[in-house]
Amino acid sequence: MKNYARIRTLMLTGLLLASVALTAQTTATGTINATLINKSGIALVFDSDPGGVALGNTGTAAASLNFGTVSAFGPLSAGVTRPTVLAGSYTVRTLFDVNVLQGGGGSPNYTLSANLAAAAPVGFSYAVDAVTLTTAAQNVQTNGAYGTDVQHSLNLTISTAAPGAGGPAVGAPLTTTINFTATAN
Amino acid sequence: MRKLTLIAIATVMFAMVSSMAVAQAGNTASGTLTVTATVNSSINLVFNSDAAGVALSSGAGTNAATLAFGNVSAFGAIAAGITRTVVAGTSFTVSTPVDVLVTKSNSTSANYTLKAQLGAADATNTWGVAGNTVTSASAATITATGTYGSNAAEAVAITIPFTTASGSVISNTINFTATSN
């Protein structure tokens, strides 16, 4: 009788444990350790400035800017000004924006440099803001703000000399490529 | 021991953050801007006061100047810079030189032609520039071989009949046009 009671107790205990075990099988938990390496990066695009000529391919890193027809004394396209006319040269100017975007970085600002891809056409000289461009990169700005259009001026100084005498060719488009590089500080 | 562990963890974390910052500082992005311009030749005309003439009362150095002879008469006092000739019993002429400066840019033109024309007809007085009668009917050629970049003194003259009433104000506009040759 005593053994029977023990057996019954053991069986009940077993059933209880089994039911607990069965109940436990309905849920499961797990942990996945995922690792993400967030690499910082920056991107540069050109935007049209409201005060300048409209850029071709604005909003991209490969834009075009056309001054249109320029002369020392004649009319200029909208967005182009002529701040100086001297005996030996005159300057036409327009505005454009550079927007440098930052992703995943802690850089406070950027340095913008620019250079001519090749020597300027005869009689032409380019400057971004106050920096006269050459084929060697030069800093245009050392504390550019990320994520906003930063206005820059593009100044084209043209010799008044006649074609063949140190002046530029007339009546035909003259094209130059300017390379810009933004470096995170 | 526990303190040492905490210091070690903090040091490792600082080193990681520092290395991240260094990595960010070198990031670069580039873009190209293709710039085009078409140059045209052009010329420009401005008026300047001539040292021997009446000073322009306004607009010197521009292409819209004003020349005021002031009070003129056949026999009375005349202002400095004005030359007067009288045709007895008929009329008198007052004249003063004005400099015309034509400049060129990006041009192979050797010289220019200068023409002048009155802005409004004047049936009473006779106007002239550099010895050429100027009317409103058509443009008179002042010179066919103007030199660029040099002030050219052009005498502006008005011939006034004796019949003109005293106190009459004589005013007109002379339009000058330079054309590159």
C-alpha cells in the first residue's frame, strides 16, 4: 500500500513535469548578434544658384555651366554679370552652388579644392571665388558646411586682345572642365 | 582588479572612437563642372570732356553725356572753351570740342566709322560735328577712319540766326554711332 502510494506520487510528478515540458515547447527564444560596420562617406553635387546661370545636369557631380555669349561691351545672358572691364581684360561672373553631403561621419566640415582639367583656352583665365585656377589643385574653401548649398562665384577673365594676338577665338564656344574635390576635415 | 578592468575597457573604447574619427577625416568626393563661353568681339563709345572745351556737365566717361554751352551771344562775353564765329548781320556759331573715345575688344578691326544724327529736327539752328552738318534726316559721317582707344576731339557747333529771340533755350540730342571697319 505504501509502495502503491509512492508509485502514484511519482507518476503524478512525472506527468506534471511532462506537461511543463510540453508547454515549454510552444515558445522559443533566440539571440542573433548582428554586426554592422557603418562606413562614413561624403558626396559632392553642383546645384544651380538662383543668382547664376542654370546648370546643366544640376544636382549631379557632373554638371555643365554655359556663360553663353560674352563680350566686353555687349549684352550678357541672365545670371551673368561683368564686374570689371579694363583696357587689357574684362571679367564675366556667375554663381553656382556646391552641396557636399555627409553620411555616417563625424567630420565637422570639408575642404573644397579645384583645378583645371587642362590648360585654359588662350585668353581665358578662371577663378572660383578669389582663387585663380591652374591645373594644380588649390583650396577654394577650408570650412565648407555639409548638407547645404554653398554659393561660389565662377569668374572668367578674358583678354581684350584680338584673336591671334593673345586674345581668345571669337564666335565659337570655348569649353573648359574644372575638377572639384571635397575632403572631409 | 575591478578598477583596472574598467580602465582597460575605457581605453579600448577611446581608441576605437579615435580611429573612427581619423578614418572620417580622409573621405573625399569629387565632381566636374564643364564651363562653356562664346566670346564675341565688341566696341564701345564714351564721351569725355576735352581739355580745350567746355566740360561735360554730366555723363563724362559714359555714352550718355550732357554738354551745356551756357549763355551764348553774338557779341557778348563767351565762356571759356567756346569758340565763336560771326557772320555779320546773319548768324553766329558757337563751337566746343568734345572727346569721343571708341574702344574695341577681341576684334581685328583696324578702325571705325563715326556717324552723327540729330535726335529731333531743328528748322531754326544749324548743328554740326567736326565741320559736318548734322540733321535729323540721316546720319552724317564724321570720320571713316577713327582710331580705337584714343580720344578724338570732335567739335560740336551750333549756328544761331540773329533773329533768334534773346533768352531762347536751344536743346537737342546728337546720336553718335561708331561702327567697326
